Amino acid sequence: MFMAASLVACNSKSAEKTAAVVEEAVVVKTAKAEVKDVEIFEVYTSEIMAYKENDITPAAQGLHIDRIHVDVGDKVYQGQTLVTLDQTTLKQQELNLATTQDNYDRMVPVHAAGGISDQQLIQMKNTLDLQKEVVENLRKNSTIKSPISGVVTARNFENGDLFASMPILHIMQIDKLKVMANVSEQYFTSVKVGNKVTIEVDIYPGQQFEGEVTRINPAFDARTRTFSVEITIPNKSLELRPGMYARAIFNMGKRQSIMVPDKAIQKQAGSSERYVYVVENGVVDYRFVTDGRRVGDLIEVLDGIEAGDEVVLTSFTRLMNGKAVTVDNAPVVENNVVEE
């Protein structure tokens, strides 16, 4: 009878222990880590620049400015007269040209009659040609025309000033703009002329502008291992301006990556490390992971788990490494509504 009582007591303790183990199992929901295609986006910061810009200066210094026809903010077109310089020197040289031309014209018949030598006539012709060049150069530089269409962004002189070394005006073309991005060498084969690039600026939050790759530098920067890419941005509405801080977003194609629901990845308290719980044989395994890009409610996992691993989505406060769990992925029914 004693042995029977002992056996009953032992079986009772074993049953209690088993019940305790069952009670300790935490009910969790899980999802499988899956391999999916992930678009690769790379963001490069830069400053927006004018598509073209020119300093407006005469060919020679020491000339007086007769009149500046435009001011800062004025729109100008290619070939428009911007600056007129003092005409005194030009008028004097035009008088000299007229005198030289008259002398030459009088000497042509004299030469034909044998009154002067061939050498003398040639010398007079050379003097005339030289004077024509002087006048032509002065005419060209007495009025300065805009080499591009754009807007005046700087004016450094006033009417009557003596021109020195500083440009009289600065012109920028801003109906088109450009951004220079220094792209990592690993994407050299992915970036092509004609590729579309998304441009964002802080002054227009939530708004995106479309640019296009128009030039790729064939040489690499040996120090930074990057290559420069020029992106042209249409700007007919003039919303964007040179000097704005911009982000250029490149789509570098797709790659296959392991993806898990974003709520599977937890942040370790007091550090920047991320972790997940993976269910194996009824218990959870605590694993550090490196997360990558977010795509909707999924996050890319670069290392730490493999495709097919079952990751926990709930009950994190009750879990620890090696904790027994019961997986229950049945939909939750509340008020006759099924919640996945």
C-alpha cells in the first residue's frame, strides 16, 4: 500500500509539472520570412545649380559704362543688348577709318598711273585693314549682348562707372536647372544617360520633381570612389531656384532580399541593435538582425535569418530566448468580424 501511495504521489507531481510547462507556453502569432524583389533606391544630396550662367564683361578694362539696360531680376533673351559702353573712342576710330579709306581710294588710280609703287599701295591696304579691325572690335565691345536667355542675378556697376575687373552683370538660365550627384562606383553600370531621377527639396515637403541623367563623367574620383552624374531638371514654372538644397533619388533596379513584417523586428533597449524571435521546435530563438529598406509594411533583413524562418509578431514582452511558445495564426473574431 505504501508503494501504491508513493506511485500516486509521483504521478501527481509529474502531472503538475507538465501542467506548469503547458501554462508557461506563450501564445504567439508568426509569419514566414520570404524572399521578394526589392527596388534599390539611392539618395544623394547636392545643390541645385543654374543650367547655364555667364559673367557679362567687356573685352578691355578702363572703359566707361554709358548705360546698363537691365537690373537684377530682369528676364533677358539671347542676343539682347545688356550694356552700352562709352562711344568716344569708337567715334574717333571711325573718323580715322574714314580718313584711311579715303586716302587709299585716292591712291588706287595714282598707282594705276605709275605714281606709286606696288609696295606703297600694299602698305596702305594693310593700314586700312588694320583700322577696320580696330573699329570692328570697338563696335563689337561697345555694346555687350547676352550670350544666353535667362535672368539677371547680379549687377555690380552703375551708369557712368569705369569698368574694372568685376563682371558688370551675371546671367543665369533657370528655366532648366541641373544637379551634380557623386554616385558610388558600385552603381556605375546601373546609371545611364536618359535615366529618370526623382528630385526633392525641403522647401516643398511631399512634392517631387522629375529630372533626367544628361551627362556621366567617365572618370572616377580615386579618393571617394565615386563618379559625377549631371541631372537636368525642367523648371518652366520657376518653382526651383539655384542654391536650393536637393535630394536626388536614383532607382538602381531590383534585388532579391529576405522580407519580414515590420512588427517582427524589435529594437534592443539601450542600443541601436535590432532583433527578432524565430520559432524552432516550439521555443523561440533570439537573433540579432541587420535591417535594410522598408517596403510598405515589410522590412528587408540583410543578415541574421534565412528564408523560411518563422518569426514572431506578437507577445514580445513575455518572451525571452528559449521560451516555449504556442503558435496560433487563426484569425481573431471580434463582433462577428474576422481580423487577420
